Amino acid sequence: MNRRTILKSSIALAGTFLLKSGQATTMRESEKLQTAYISHLACAKHEMGAQHPEQPARMLAVEQALYDAGLLQKMRRFDAPKASKAQLARVHSRAYIERIFKQSPSAGLVQLDADTAMNPYSLEAALRASGAAALGVDLVMTQQAAHVFCNTRPPGHHAGRESSAGFCIFNHVAVAAAHAIAQYGLQRVAIADFDVHHGNGTENIFHDDPRVMLCSSFRHPYYPHSGADSGNHHIINTPLAAGSNGQAFREVVTKQWLPALAQFKPQLLIFSAGFDAHLEDKMGGLAWLEDDYQWITEQLKLVAHQHAKGRIVSVLEGGYALNALGRSAATHVKSLMD
Ligand SMILES: [Zn+2]
């Protein structure tokens, strides 16, 4: 199948993955610390309307690019489990979780906010995206994988304790960080968010929890119009002007993220990996290239190896120009694996 056939059939069939679960790479003792790939067909069935940019084809574009780059074949593949309500309740209110379960439609679309809707598969997709991130934590904490990449949707970083927003229903990186703290007793978890949009949901959840450091770069002023002046010693917000290139990003990371992370000494590193700051992503309006994703991945890998025994869990957030999304995600994953 060529790319077009795969994408076309995957949109129609809600997911035709290139490797079936049963074909997961067998693990030899010597290859114990491979990079893991967590995904699920249900995440490709969540759809918010034909014209919505957060579309099933995004996930397939990422998987296709990983396959074309020869990376997927070297990864251990896991199906994303559903997060439990108890896992979600560490970062979302019980009332909010119950509201989302109640609003899940049996047919058609239910609008949660201006940008986010649920179809009959959205609840399962969101639960599995959060579950993937939590499983990723389990895999790196129990040394079953060195690094993990979660190719899931909907994204999560705009979801706050009580609110959906910006295509996000549950906050997967927050679920993962809270899981690492509750399940494994970690004291310090860092989240690095390089999506073009501010990780406002993640900040909302952890603003007053110094066990979690959030480093978030974002175009400003821009949606969600937050982050420029709300940071503190563990919320490192680095706004970037519209149109700025990867060099501007590298400068704020070098000047602000890396010193903060060096002082914080994270025991686990989680990426909110959005690829919508890419030059070709017209919705994002920044001008990064694949090299910039390689650079940030390498820089934070050094941090993870210095302080966190190399543990990295990366979770897909935004990225809407399908070709650039696939190439950028493949560059990021390759840098994780190298
Ligand atoms: Zn984004």
C-alpha cells in the first residue's frame, strides 16, 4: 500500500495500522531497553467533523512516517489500555470526569466547548490516550523500555482540572506525571511542552504542585492567551513571537529551561510533543524545522540521562500539517532511539 491508500483506508476504516498487535517485535534479553510505541485503533475513531483539523489522519500520518523511516519496526508495540477513573481523578475533579462520561453520545456529536466535541468513540479514545501515557510511565519505571512514544489522540495539554479545551478532553501528560508520583513515589517529574500552544491545562493542574516542573514554549500572543506572566519557580513559560524560528526557541531553552531543569533534577521526563510550531503548519504560525525537534529531543535526553536514569515518556499533542507532522514526529522518535 502506498501512503495515499493507507491514509484513505485508515480514515474510512478508522485505523489500519501497519503492524498488528500480534506482530509486536519479540524482545530479546539484550534488547530489553528498546523504545516502546503505544497506540490504539480506538484513538483513530474519535472524530469531530470532516473539516476539523484534529483528525484521525494525523495519527496515521505519524505511524506511516515512523514506518517509512524504519523506526516502527524496531519499537516494541503496545496497545493503549484505558485509564481508570482513579488515575484520572488525580488530576481532574470527580464531577468533571462524571460529566464527560455522561455526555458521551451514542450517536452524532456532542460539543464540549467551542473547539472540542465527542463522537461515540471519543470517550474511549481519550481514556486510552491517558492510559497510554500511564502505561508509558510503567514501562520506563520498571525498565521494560528506555523511552516511550505514545501516538494517540485526542491531545491533552489544554484540558484543565475541570475543563475540556482546544481539542483536549483529559490531560494525558498530567495523568502520567501524577501516576509516576502516586505509583512509584517520585518526588520530581518534569514535563517539557514544545507544542506551539501554551500547555495551559497542564499549568492549571500543577501550578501549585512543586513536584512537577512544566517547561512550556508557545507562540504569544496566541490561543489559549495564557502563560506569559503566570509562571513560578517550577512553571517555566517561554513565550515566542509570531513567525519566530527554531533559533529563538533554542535560545529560550538554553537560557531558561535547561538551568531550571538542572536545578530541579527530574526523576522522569515527559514530553508534551506537539509539532504545530513547524514552518509548514500554517495554523501554528512559527517557523521550526525538523532539526529543531532533533535538537530539543537531544538536549532533554541529556537531562534525562543525567538525572532520570534516561526515563522519557513522549505523548503526541498537536500538529496539523500531516506531512510535516509525520516527518517531525519521526525525527523526534529517531532522536529518542539513537
Ligand atoms: Zn498545539
